[in-house]
Amino acid sequence: MVNDSDKKETVVTSEEDAAINSTLPHKHHEIQVNKLSEASKKSMSARLIVALIAVPLALLGICLGEYVYAAMIFVFAVLATHEIIRAPQSIERKFSVMVNVFSYIMMVLLVFWIFASNNIVRYVLNSSEYYFSIYEGFNIPMVSLSAFAVCMVFFFATVLFNKTFSIQDAFYFISMLFVVSVGFQSLLFLRYYPITNAIRVSNDVLSNPWYMYGESATFLIYFGLGTLGCDAGAYFIGIFFGKHHMAPVVSPKKTWEGFIGGVVISAILTMTFAFVLSATGHEILNIINLDHWYYVVILSLLMPVASTFGDLLFSSVKRGFKIKDFGKAFGAHGGVLDRLDSVLITAILVSLVIPLFEGIEKLAVA
């Protein structure tokens, strides 16, 4: 995620900081460090406190995996749906209960239908040896076209029969439910795919606690370093050194200095993590290792760029509705979508790129 200061769009430097820095003499060829106001210092402290609590809990859920991780994604998906519903509303304008309930149902269906689909296929193909599995068949995130069609029909029909629900509202709900649900399903893929990949060789990994709760989680941890490393790097580089605005229309407080700092720090963290694990015999995936260093470099550079795009994309939605945050689930960090905006977009990219890389490798071998 690439926030130059924080997800609440408080920046690089606060307005007070900018005023202070504008009065300072600037010497050529010298790096000027921004002065921080008390408000910026308090914001930084609040963010660090929330991170110190949230990160260990997230790591626990990631390592435990299986149904614990699925339950964590379920909670986040429900909270994100609440924020999607809440964003366009005001005191004078409220959506109907039917719109709200339908949105929650569609989010859950779009995220988790992949498990039902994979198990139905496996049962039909071999009913005598069938057992329920959240891993087998999860080779790539997939969208249920039937569910998506129902989603479109419902919201467009609502436009026809509800005078307070506009065509803009319909497109907003359809697009947000689609992007966010695919993002959450991609996060499931990142955790379960290493196991899906391993059981193609042998089911023995299912009874190996070290692999199930340790090695199989390294792919998602690698991904987390790419997005959160970018977020942290952009925040600190931006707040101390940011001076050139990156996207003033969408997010006026983000800077190019923060973006570059986020990309560099993220790439260093992810490449180091992947190469060290590979060198010690614990490669993340069979294409994320020293032998395939070029894939590691490409992916490590793509993640922070996608993270920045995701951040700006969701910031544009907030700008459109003139809101500061989607929610307050994480206190100083904002809501679920404020925290996971760039994570969701980057997860979609990585989930598509990994099967592409594997396809290229198969063609090369053939």
C-alpha cells in the first residue's frame, strides 16, 4: 500500500508542516528534511500503536491458515461491504434494507463460491473418493458469471423501481462489489495456492505441520512485505522528504519522493526475503527462487506499483463522495478499505501473474 503519510490522507507533512518548510531556506544539492508539527507526530504515534497490535494478529491468522484464515477474510469482507454501503450515503439519503442485505449476500457469494465450485467438480469427477477440501482446484481466482449477472440485474432493476437509487449508484455497487470481492478471493488464493501446488505432488504435506503453518504461509508473507513495505516506506520517506506532489487531484498529499521510496524499500524487502529463503532450501514457490530470479525481480517491482495504483483508485472514490475515510475499524488507520485498498488490487495482480509465470515455464520446458 502506498500512502505517503497515512491512509486518512494526512500527509507527507500537515498543512502546518508545509507552512513551516516553506519558510526555510533551500540550498541546492542538499537534502531538506521536513519539520513535523505536533499533529503529525501524534498521527504517527497512533498509526504505530495500531500497527503493533494489528500486524501480529494478522500474522497469527496467516500462519494458522485453513479455516481460521478463511474466517478472517470473511470478517474483513463483511466490514468492507458495510463501508461500501456507507460511503455514498448521507443523513438525508439512505439506501433500502433490500439493497444493504443483497450487497452483503453478494459479497460473501462472490468471495467464497470458489470453494463450492471446486468441490462440486471434484465430487462429480470422483464421488467415491470425494472429501471436502479448500485447497484442491484453487489454481486461480475465478468470478462467478452467474452471481455477477444476478448482481447487475438486481441493481439495474432497483434503478427502475426506486427513485432514490440512481444509475450512478448501480454502477458504483456493481464495480465495488466486483473489485473488492475478487481482491478478497485473491487473498485466499495467495494463502492456499502453495498447498494446492504441493498436493499435486503428494498429499503428505497435509499432515506436515511445519509446511501447513510455516512454509506455505511464506508466499502471503512475501506479498505482505511487498505491499506493507511499500506503504511504510512511502509514509516515512514522504513525511520526512516529500516535496513534489504525485496526484494532486486525487490525493494532493502524496509525493513522488514517497512513491520512489516505497518502491525501493518494498523491492529490497521482498527480493531479500525470497532469495534468503531459496538459499536456505525453503523456496516460496517453484518459480519464486534463485533459479528464477528474474520472476522475483519482476514481481517485486510490480507489487509496489500496483499498490500505489490501488491506493489512488480507492482515494478517487473517497474524493468523489467527499469523505475522509471509508470507516474507523482500525482507528487512526481508518477502515478496512482504507487499510486494504492497495492490498486488494495488488493481490489481484499477483494472483494473475503467478499462473502466467508458471504457464511460461511449462511452455519453455515443452
